[in-house]
Amino acid sequence: MKSFSNEQLQTLIAGKIIGDAYPYDTNDEKEIVAHINRLFHRINRIPNVVCEAEWNHFGSGYASFIEFFCYEKEDCVIVDEHHGIQEIETKGLIVDISRLAPVAIMGEDMRYKKVHLETNNVISGAYGSIIDRPDSLRINERFQNTRAELEKALKEFNYELLEAAELNRPLAFQTSIPTIYRNARQYLVIDAIFYWED
């Protein structure tokens, strides 16, 4: 299990890349994003699994990670339909992949969206994060097959899946992290690696 030194965590907070294997050894974020893109296409080749990605920092401030939401087709359920609007609930797994180190985290999420049937446009949606809830890195038995396939793909692309016990430890030094997930006095190790400035 990977454990980061305080110096490495400070480097990550500063937005600098660490890692001695390709593509992290190139220190080139474009190269790293291209690598993550190849992983995304690899995951979408898993039978019956759909993978959606958030590439553009959630449309605002810098995110130190790219988020995948992966689910099986039967996990998309229509919960309501009227006036030409369909409400869809999807249960699946979030995989957050660091832009700054060859590591990832995985946990469950439930997402909702309302779709206009005629145009197929998404009118609204709601989704969570696995970063803001320390207990969210646990994965239910029903997702074990998908989890195993995702872990296999991550390993092929040399990503280490970090454990909740390591990530949920309080940060051992004072710092300022550009994150919306937690306040300064409550920083955990996860905040130094996976942060998003809205």
C-alpha cells in the first residue's frame, strides 16, 4: 500500500507532479491526461460497463484529478416519467485518477438526471463525490465484479488504488489546500492528493 511522505504531499498540494514511471516521469500534464484517456477507452471496452468522464475540472477551478463514473447498463433505472421528462437514477462506482501521481481512489455513488425525451438533453442532474465523505471508499457486494474489472484496468495502466485507512488520516502539517471539500483544520491526507478549487 502506497504511503506518501510529508514532502511528497506538500509537492502535490503545490500542484507539482511526482512519479518515476511513464507518463508521470515526463512531468507533462498533457501526456498524463492522454494516458488517462487511454485508460478511459480501455474501461469502456469492459463488457456491459459504461464509463463517463469529467475531463474539464468540473467546468471551473483546477481539479488535481479526473473523475470517472462507471456503471453497468442495468444500474440505470427510470424512476419517474411525465410531461416529456424522464428522471433516471444510476448507481455505480466513481474512480478518481490523480493528474499529479500514479494513484487512484474508488467508491460508490448514486446519480440522478432529468432528461427531455424529445431532445435527449439533460435538464438537470445531481451527483456526489467520494472525496468529501471519508466512509464512501467502501464498496458494496453488488459492485464487486465491476470493481474487479476496474482494478484490473487500473493495474494495466500502472495506477495504484489507495486505501481508505491511509487517506483518512489527519494531515500531519499545517498548510493551505485549494479545496472545497474540507476546512483547513480538518484536512486529511486525501485532501493533499485529490482536491478541487471551485
